[in-house]
Amino acid sequence: MAKKLIKGLFPGYQRIRQHEALRLFGAILHDPFLWHLNRRSAAGAFGVGLFTAFLPLPGQMLLAAALAIMLRVNLPIAVMLVWITNPLTFAPIYYAAYTLGRWVLDSPARGFSMELSLDWFTGELLEIWKPLVTGSLILSTVAGLGGYVAVRLLWRLHILHRLRERRRRPGARR
């Protein structure tokens, strides 16, 4: 059931491959593994997408797509999961990453005032980049591995549940 629901949300890969804007990628997008929805591909896509989502980088979707292509996992799922960090969620996520990184690096807490200027941004970034990157890498790794393991486990449990249901039906072979 979940597989049908997910497949209904995405256009078919034939339609995507024929899209004019994507023709520049040529044969790269013709790999069927990028579009399959099976346990390995979905779990890998969750791992890639969640790992990439927590990195404080511009172009997260491109990075997720490149990793999905290299690892041959479901491309649409990997790219869509990057949107966990969106304009509404990035501030609390990166603040949590900064706090975690500060704790891991044993950096002292520091106060700051916010000012919308390039000088403020570059000055603050020079002060907070180490804890931010450290915390983001930790969150990315935990989220990526957690998503991969969770999808593999839930998929397996779903299959076992379906097998049990099939065996309970009257006339089923045992």
C-alpha cells in the first residue's frame, strides 16, 4: 500500500527522462535503479536525502542528486528529503547543530546581536563555522544512518506482516 501511495506521488521515470530541461543529463537518468522503488533503493535514498538535508551548504538538492546517481538509489526520494531543511525549519535545525557542535568541541557560549549586513554575516560565520559544521556533520550522519536503518526495518516488518496475513487466509498453503 505504501509503495502504491509513493508511486502515485511521483511522475513516471519515462516522463521525467523525456522532460526538455533534463535532456542535458543524457543517459545518466536512464539508469532504472534511479527510479525503482524497492527496499534497497528507498533505504539508500532516505540515507542520502537525510544526510544531505542537515548539511549547511547551498545546492543541497544537487548534492543529493549527485549522491543518488553515484550510489544508484531512488533519485526523487533523495532529492525531496532535502526539503526537511526549508525556510521554516533551517533556523532551529542549524541552531541545534551549532549547539551540538559547541558542546562536542567544548566551546564557550557566546552572545551575539543580529544585524542584516554582509560584515555581520561574514564576521559571525568566522566565529561559528567550526561548531556549526561539526554539529551538522553529526546530525547528518545520525539522520542518514537512522533513516536508512528505519526504512530497511519498516520495509522488512511490512513484508513479514503481509506474509503472516497471507498465511492466515483460508486455503493458504503452509
